[in-house]
Amino acid sequence: MLRTIHFQGYRSLRDFRLNLGRVTVVTGENGVGKSNVYRALGLMRKMAEGRFAEAVAEEGGLPSLLWAGDLKKGEMKRMRWEIAHEDFHIEMECGMIPAVPGPGDPSMFKTDPDIKLETLRFGGKDGRVMAKRKGPAVELRGNDGKLAALPLPVHTTESMLSEVRDGAHYPAVMAARETLLSWRFYHHFATDARSALRQTSVGFWSPVLDGDGGNLAANLQTLVECERATELNELFEKAFPDCEWSAVDEMGKFQLRLLRPGLKRWLDASELSDGTLRFFCLCAALMTTKPPPLLILNEPEASLHADLIAPLAELIVKASRDSQIIIVSHSKALVEAISERCEAKVVDLVSHDGRTEDRNARSGSGGRVWEFGD
């Protein structure tokens, strides 16, 4: 389970620390930096994938990601991540790629990240160092228990978690990498006319919903064939009373379809509302037969009717039995619905001089935990 995240120098997260619960809801008004928390977590996963430089480029390059406000005297423009997991502790610091003095600057990739420092410990923040890095030089603790320098340097634009692949000799690095890779993110389910959600397809066994929801119909049918049909039907009956649903059409092609009361034909995926498609995607993501250790949802209430908030909250609480969950939302109704159904840590963010802060930590009351009975 992820215990604490600490981000410094990333966009509005000037110095942001968050202690997490089994269910953590990050909320606040528009523009306070909620999505930056989601993105910062996503960058951790990209580092484990070996796609950190690509992810930074997609956000506009490192200069666009760095804190844009004032710095302390002598402070360098850097981004720092620190995550405390129940099994390990990771710290990382990166900044701009240094320019080579004189006319011979060899690289045009000047907006890539340059990882300066990394440390991986097992056993907490003061635990045993299993890997550490300064620039391209990495030291690893092998099976003999000794720290030794890696013979070859690693790319400074990518994390040592992705660069070191020898799991047999360095199992701690592999374990941390695989943990980050197992995190699952859902932010936006494209529902435009050309989206995969509205097209028919040849289905294949799909226990995990894709990040964009494109395999929704196949995923729902997988749940049915994993004996989750009754659970699905009960949930959808609460959300869409007296409607029938199907993941496969008469031609054997996969697409979500609904049969509404009073209609004499099924509505194909191309005819369903954005909110209907997104609700089914959320159900598929949360009811997965392969629950991840950490599931992060960004604004899951988008396009949903008010009547769907309570069923969604119930589903989130149920999914938390198998996964730690972080919800980023500006919906007061969803925050309250989750809090009424479980013990949840609710973090209300505010913006102060461009910095994202916890309203209660700023006021001196410490982190707020709301506890509610069933």
C-alpha cells in the first residue's frame, strides 16, 4: 500500500505532501492543482516504463513542468518525487540538461529531463539502500549484499528503475518497478463519434479495461463469463432501471448495447449518451477480475447524471476491498457519497500564491480524516 507522496517543484506542487488512506479523495475548486496530483503520479509510472522523457515532452517539455514561481536564494530549478510504500521508499530529483560551454553543445533535446539523483530503499525512509544514482552513475546492492557500481552508465533522461533490468541479481529494483507498473490510471474515456467505444469490434478475452476504455464490450463480456453477470445486472438495474444490456450483437460483434423500456430495438453503442458509456467504463474498471494494488481515477463524475453518483460511490467503496484507491474530483456529491459509505481520507486543496496546498494543513489542523459508519 502506498503510504505517502511528496512532490516538489512540479507545476503548482511547490512542496506538496499527502498521507494516503485506503480510499483517498482529492477535491477542491477548479484551478487549485488537483489534476497535477494525478499527473505527478502518472509520471512515476512512466518512469518505471522507461517513457519518462516522452511523458515530459507530452506535457510541453521540462520548462513547462517546473515550478514557475519564486525560488529561495541559491535554490535550483528542480523537480523532486518522494514516495513511501509499505515495502520501499523512492526519491528522485531531476532538472534541466546542462548546456555544454562554448559552441559545441551537441544536443538539441534541451527540454528533456536530466535525472540528477535517485535512491531506492527497502524498509522505509531510513531503510537499507538497495540502489542509488548520481547522474548516469548507478550503484546497486546485489545478492551478495554489497553495493557495487553498475559497469555501464544509464541514460540520464530515464529512471534507473527502467534502465536496470537484471531482476535475478537486483530483485529490489525489479520489485519496485513492477509495483509502479501495476498502478492503473483512468482519466478520460473518449466518446466522440469515432471513438473505439462506439465501434463494433472482434472481441478477445479482456480482464482489464484499457486506459481509454476501447475494449469495454469485450471487458464486460469477460466479466460475464467470469460469473460476475449477476453483480453487473444488479448494478446496472440501479443505474438504468428496467433496461437490458448486451456486450455482443446479433452478428457476434462486440459493442455495448441497451434496450430501453418502450423501444422495440436495441440502441447500438453509436447511439448511447456520453454519460452512459462512461458509467459502463467506470463499472468495468472498478469490477475488474485483476484488481491492481493502486487505482487512480481523475474526475470520474464527468458527464454523469446525478442519479449515477450513488451507484458509482458504492462501486468505489466495494473496489477498495481489493485495491487502494485515489479519486480526484471536484464533485461535492461524489465526495459526500463516498464518505458516507466508508472511512475515507478527504483532502480539500486550495491555491495560495500559485501553490497547491491542503486547506486543513495550511490552517494548522493537520490532515483531515472523515469517518462514517455504514
